[in-house]
Amino acid sequence: MDHQDIWDEDAARRYDTPGTGMFAPDVLGPTVDRLARLAAGGRALEFAVGTGRVAVPLAERGVPVTGVELSTAMVGRLREKADESLVPVVVGDMASAVAPGTFTLVYLVYNTISNLLTQDAQVECFRNAARHLAPGGRFVVELWVPELRRLPPGQRATVWHTEPGYIGLDVYDVLRQQVVSHHFTFDEDGRARLDRSPHRYIWPDELDLMARLAGFGRESRHADWTGGEFTADSRSHVTVYRLGG
């Protein structure tokens, strides 16, 4: 599965769900609030900016935001909301693309670092963030915690979310540290649609080591954007790294 094929025109059209899911005010509001504070009056760079779910409201808050995005279809959707003057975008891979200028904040939201399917590529993503940051700048990563504790012997899949009209299921390859997310959606007539996306999962301590290799120190780790405590039962985390920290 190629990510350009996954995030095509159809996926970009269906990605935005205004007011619900990732776009719900109680999800998006704390994300933008925290990033605005972490930018500390400087410029922000979003890796995998997508359709601008976070970048557009952050820019509207007065934070200059530039995006990096591999999918031209997602960029096209973003351009329906904001032009180049509000959110300029560099089309390319977040592990290697170069955006002009220097930033006080680089960030990745909603697990997107796991779209890089090798450890080497994920390490390069940290190094690319470091190249774009001013001394003391921050790199923020939002990422899920692999749910391997829920896998009994001989079972490879976990159902991680269910709601009317939707089932989310992950199939793990624990030898290669890979997972394929399966998204089943059902319409009112009972017809089903399956979308899949591959990922490389990362343990929190492994993420910290990647950061150290790129010259970062961990500043904080919380369970969510509001600053909830990260525990052994947390399903995801928001981690802030500081260059040279």
C-alpha cells in the first residue's frame, strides 16, 4: 500500500468531518491551544499537514504555520479552506522535505509519524525536525501506544474502536513492528466500505531514543493535549521534545 494511493482524492474528500470526530471542538480546541502556547510567538511547521485540520485554526490564531504534505490530494482539499498566504505548503516527505526559514515549533499530530514504515525513516523525521528548528525549539509528537497487551496468544488483531456505522480494527505483525489499520464503515443501507492504512508502531521509550539521536531531550509527556497524566493504561500520548534539551 502506497500512501499516495491511500490518501487519494476520495480519501481527502471524506477526511474532514466538521464538528465531529477529530474535528470536534473538545478535540481540536485543546490541540490548537497547546500548540499556540508552545510556538511561543514564533513560526510553526506541521509535518503531514493533511487538509489543514490543525494548521488552519492555528494560523487563524495568529501563529504563522507552514505545512509539509506528501499527498497532493490532501493539499488540494486544504486549499479549499486556506490559500498559500495563510498556510504555505511544501509537497514532500516529512523525513526529508525542506521548508524555508527557521521555526520555534515543529509538530506531528494524530499518529502521523507512524506513516513512516521503517525505523530509519522515523529517525530521519526527528533529524529533519531538528534541521528546521531554532536553538531551543520544540518538536511535538502525538502518537498512540501499541495495544499489544490486548493480544492473547495466537491472535493478531484488536478492535480499537466501535460506534454506530464504524469499526476500527488493527492487525499486528509483532516480528516486524508493523500494523495495518482497517476502517470499516457502514451506510444506512447496510453496505460496507473497507479502508486500510499501514503503520510502523513505536514504543514511547523508542521514540525518546529517536529524539536523543537527533539532539532532542524530552520536556514533557502527557496522555492528551489538556495535560492529563500519562500512565501505563494511557492509549496515546502527547510528547514535547526540546532541541538541545
